Amino acid sequence: MTVRIPAFAHDDGDIRRALRDMLDSCSTPKEVRTAESTDTRHDPALWSQLTEGSWTSLAVSEERGGVGGTAADLHLVLFELGRAAAPAPVRTAAVGTALFLDHAFPDSARATELARAVCAGEILVPAVEENGSPVPVYDAAAGTVTGRIPLVRDAAAATGLLLCAADGTWLTVRAADAEIRHQPSLGEDNQYALTLTAAPAEPIGTDPAASRTWRTLRWFAEACWITGLASRALDLAVAHAGERAQFGRPIGTFQAVQHLLADCAIGLQATTDLCRATALALDAHGTAGAEAHASAAEALEAVRLHARTVTRNTHQVLGGAGYVQEHDLQLYTRRIRSALLWGADGEELRELVLAHRHPNTPEEKAA
């Protein structure tokens, strides 16, 4: 049993095979465990390999130092990185910063400089709050920014931070000018609280609409990543069900176990289709469009729903063995559970999707 990525949008099989071969050799469970124990909680060697192979710049335009690939290609990369639980800041630096700046500020020289730097291997991660918490205040006259962001991924590995101030100005600060405090979490443990006190900042541009572009890309990247994690967890559970014997035969032959695994596979196939649909919408309508925004929200909310089923059912199939640190399953289910607690409010995502898919519903209800 495996999750198949359908090719209803452009699907380059060479991308999947090449990246999976690389990750199978340099992002094994052993490397993932090693990265968890480091101060920065990421693997610099893996990041270098991904950068050298242009995996981190696949969908960035050639003018900004990237390859100029499509969102459909990027989906394959994010899925495979999730499947390997790769300890590298691809979702944050490569997607949340480089790809975002490429799309949101096409005419900004500063954005070009930053995108090129990330494509070349610099780690610049977004410190952007999406749940309505107070955002940093930018003092344009003094050129400083002050505020606190409660959850920032990969901050300890970064040399710089991308922020969105209260007035819609996007800017960067040096990581050395921020107070970065580790926030323990269930997953990869790479979350930090960021405090800025009159930190020197460099503006990129002011565009309140850019926040929607950033959220669209973040939701898309998160949905693809979690789907990859859940796919690997299901693979491990299926392998266990075929090896573990009870009452004289493999437990995978029992109908109750088959139902648990089938529920996981059906849900993951649905979320994979939605991620691919989002990639198609991004390629067809752009990152700023309402269709891509709603599709990304739909994919993320569906992934959250079905990933819970995967974590519950795979651990039930493995029993006590799946809960011990020595087993690989927890490397993926912990990260899934941690990701489910972070980010956009689920009710807001559902309302966003409903408003886009059924724009006349309020009027119909009133009638």
C-alpha cells in the first residue's frame, strides 16, 4: 500500500526519483535524530546539498537566482522532503522568503538581492504572525523595528529574519539583533520566540496585499510537507502489519487492521489530490489570486483532518512499539502533531474556502 501522486497537473518523475535517492542517503532517520540534538536543529550539510542541487530554488525565477520551475514541481519536492522529515529550512527560507519575495515584490531591488542570497544558500526565515497577534512596529524615521513574534521556525539557524510590520511594510533584520528563545515542542523542536527591541531594519516594500501571498505559499508548503510525513508514517505501519504475526498469521490479514490502514490511505490520497490542485491553481492563476488562496486553505485544512487519522491509526497498528523513541514512526507522527498545532485557525480556513466556493450562500440563507 502506498500513496500515489496523480499526474493531473505537470508531474516530472525525474524530480521525485532524483530527490528521493538523495534523501534516502543523506536524510535517514539517523540524520534526523542527530539534527534534533543540535542547537540549531537543522542539518547544514543537507541544506548545502539541497542548495547545490537547486532544490531550494526550484520555483524561483531565473532572474532571482532560481531555476524557474513550476509550483507542480515544487509540490513534488516538498512532499519528498516531508516524507524524509528532512531537517532543512526549505519551507521557511526557500518558500517563505525566496519564493515569496520573488512573487510579492517583482520590482524591488532589495527583494532580488535577498532572493538571490537564499538561493545561494543563506538562511533567511520569515518571522510573520498569521493569527492576528500583535505585529512588530516599524519606526521608519529611526530605521528600527520593535515587537515580539511568539513562534518562528528555524530562527536559530538563520542569519536574517523577514518581518511584516503593522503598517504592511516588509523588512529584514539581522538574527544577531534579535533575542531568540527556544520554544520546546512535540515535533522537530525548531520553534523559537523572537523579541525585537529597536532592532536595525532594512525595508523591502509596503504592500498590505502581500500578506495573502505569503499565507498562500505557507499553507501550500505546509500541506505538502505534512502529506509527505503522513505518507511515510503509513508506509511504516503497512510494513509492520506485514511483518508482525499474531495468532499464527500477519496482523495485516485481519480486517480490523486493514480498515485502519485503508482509512489512512483514502484520506492521504484525497489530501494529495488537493495539494496537486493547489499547485495547478498557483501555476494557472498566480500566488496572489483568490483561487490559489482558497485552494491552499482547502488543502491545509484537509491535511490537518486526515493527518490526525494517520497518527492515530498508525500508532494503533504498531501498538506500544510505535511509541518508543527507538522506532522511526515517532519521527514523523511527532512532527505531524506539532504542525497541526501551528498556524492558521481551522475555522477561518473553512470559512475562507466556503466564501470562495459558494459566494452567494449568505444571500441565499437570508432569502
